[in-house]
Amino acid sequence: MSAAPIKSILIVGGGTAGWMAAAAIKRSVGPNAQVRLVESADIGIVGVGEATVPTIKDFNALIDLNEAEFMRETKATIKLGIEFNGWGSKDSAYFHPFGTFGQGPSLGDFPGSFFALKAQGKAASLEAYSVCAHAARRGKAGARSGDPRSTMAGFHTAYHFDATLYGQYLRKVCAGRGVERIEGEVVQVVQRPNDGFVDHVVLKDGRTLSADLFIDCTGFRGLLIEGALKAGYEDWSHWLPMNRALAVPCARIGPATPYTSATARDAGWQWRIALQHRTGNGYVYCSDHIDDDAARETLLANLDGEALAEPRALRFVTGKRKKLWDRNVVSLGLSSGFIEPLESTSIHLMQVGVIRLLQHWPDMDFSQTNTDGYNRRLGREIDLIRDFVILHYHATDRDDTDLWRRVRDMPIPDTLAERVEMFRDRGLLFQVGADEYFSQGSWMAVMVGQGITPRAHNPLYDYQNMDHVAAGFERIKQAWTATADQLPSHEDFLKANQMWSEVA
């Protein structure tokens, strides 16, 4: 017989993480439990997570958002992938597209065929076989087709949006669905003396708020999960040494590009994200190799248009909470850890944390088995994303600055080393379980894009008629080219589908 159900949930902290949690939890518990969120207008939010991955569409569908309204409200644009400049070598460039390479819903035998053709000089560049890459390079956009025979079946998209506006939009949506917002600053966390569970929090004005389940969305502070429960932190700065970022918007010049740009700099990398009303920019860097003033000068010297504000500074330590869920407190967003936004996974991890919480939803017994399962499962997902981001630094031939020599030569996790060596041996790709986010195609895009060349291809393909395979690859390339040519421009697509804000 089940224990009593959870009847009250208190989310401490707003921003993107807090309001995503509020929307998803309220959608799931309905009128059967009270959902409240406490936040203070006096406490700023980070609000720079402006690029997403395709799973955001699933989350928005889960909480029943109208796509056109959401895009207008958040000044959103379409994202088809990420352009990487200067990562493999200083002058290199490649594109990591969404969707699939080749034809069909999965890679199938594409990698093996591709490398066998490459060995014979019969394959084009990898991105030639991605419809998303073709569209992005042309500034085009469209909608994915549900017909597996369509050339648009592999056309996966995500969004760029103003994260602050997204939080505000979700706040408005939540208010209409029964989530209670409480204005106030939490100054004390009171635990039960017998088991250390959080009993209530105390606000600056003396009010107290109790709940059965607490969601910590207090950012890097981790007010509940770390400040009270001392869950601990696993520091990954020896693998990911970037520890600071500067973010600044600038005036948008020209059409909004349907992809993110990540350009390597001497001491880190710079992002560029085109929204409807402005362009978001930031410099993620390591303070061991550049001071803050020089980083600011580098960022401002590499903007498309006029800066619209002073650069905003962030400091962080890459890593994850040792316990993402401890007793009756679940950490989400920055309170659970941080991986730099190189592959736009910050909002994805907020979303995954919420979804896993719903899948592991507790009752008043707070089963330790259930909590441990959540921590293992989500922790593993975070580790796999960590490895993927480390790959970008490790897989470089650059030796022109101290930072790039440092990351090129640093030891890497055994889990990543195995993947790199398997790929380097004969182009073998694999995924670790169903919960791993990045596909074989994503791993292939980065490894090939940054110059990891397999020593050999799978000899199985030597039995095939490679001229016939080459002809099939050429047909795919031509089909993707023709499809991209026929798509509307990015902005025309948004306007035609009522996704463009008139005040952008």
C-alpha cells in the first residue's frame, strides 16, 4: 500500500529553471497538490541560456504551450545546429547540425559507408549529407515532416530565445493555471531535527513557508541543497577549466541566422545567437589565461553591431552536485551544477531534471531507493554531456596559446578516452543507454569536424560495391540541396507562421 501522496510543493527561486519546474509539475499534479513558487525581485537571475536543443519542443508540448505565441513572446528564432570556428585548428570551421546524416530516422550504416567512401576519395564533406546543415548555410527554415519518406523527416529544430522573457512568459502561463507566486527572499532554511528533512523556509519579512517537497532553483548558491543539506559538489574544472563568462546583447545586423556560432578565442570561446530583436553574445573563458578587462575588450571588439548594455559578468565552477536529490529537496538548474553552454545544454538539463522528477515522483515515504535511482540516472546523463563537451577541447591540434595546449594535453575521463580510441581505430560510434542525449551523429560531427581521422574503416564494406554506395550518397546530397533551396528564408518562415513579433 502506497504512503500518503505529496500535497504541497514549494519551488524556491524563479528564472527559467523555477518556472519550467512550476509549469511541468502543475501540469502533472493538477488540482491534487498545491504548487507555489517564491522568488524575490531583488535577486537577479542569470538568464543567459538563449540557445536550446530539439528536446525543448517536447517540453513545450508537455506543458501545452502554443508555439507561435511562445515564439512571439520570447522573440525566438529557429536553431538548426551550431557552427564551430577555430576549434580543430585555428583556421578550421565545421557545422554540428541537428537531425540525421544520410537518409532515414537513424544513422543505420551511414558512418561505415562514409568512412569507406572517404578512403577511396568518393565522399563529400560530412555536412553535405545533412538537410539541416544545408538549410542553415542558406539561412532557410522549415518544419519537420512526420512522413519518414520525406526529405524533411530528419529536419530537427530547436530555438534561440530570450531566457528572461521565457521565464516571464512561463510565469504568466503558470499564473493562469493555478501556480501561486510569492514575492519574498528566503533567508533561512529550517530542518526537522529527527531526519534533516526541510520543514520550512523563512522569508526576510518573517513569513514562513512549509511544503512536503522543495525544489531548489536558487542558482549557484544552492540555498537548500548545499546551504542547508550540504549535498556536496563534484568539481570538474580539471577537465573544463573555463570559469568565467561575460554576456552582452548587441544590435542585430542583417537577417537572423538559424544557428548558433561558437568561435574559439585565445583563452576560451565566444557565442553568437541571433534573436528577433537583438543578437546575444558572450565570452566564456578561463581566468588563468586572461584577465577580466582583456576578456571584455575581446568580446566587445568582436560584436556584429553596437553593444546595447554593459557586459554582465558570471563566475562559475563546472561540476555537479554530488546528490542532485537529497531527502525532500530536489535541485534544478544551476543549483544542481553547471556545464558551460558550448552545446546549449543548460536548459536541456533543467528540462531533463524535471522530467526525471516526474518519473521518480515521491510519496510521503520518500523512498531512498527511488531517490538513489533518480540520482544515478540523472547523474549519468550529466556525465555523458560533460564528456561530449570535453571532447571539443581535447580534440584539437591547436598549440598557439597556453589554454589550447593545456586542454589538448590534459588527461580526460576514461569513459571519453574509450569513445575517442574506438572512433580513431575504425570510426566506430556507440551510445551509452537510452538516456544519453547526444546521438551517434553528434559525436561523429564533432570528431570529424575537429580532425579525428579513423586509422581504418570497417573491412566489412570492402565486400560491397562502393560505386553503388557512392551513387546513393550523391543522390542524398542532391536531394538535401534541392530541399534546402526550396525552403523559405528563416524570417519569412517565422512571419508566415505568425511566430514573428511585430515589435522585434
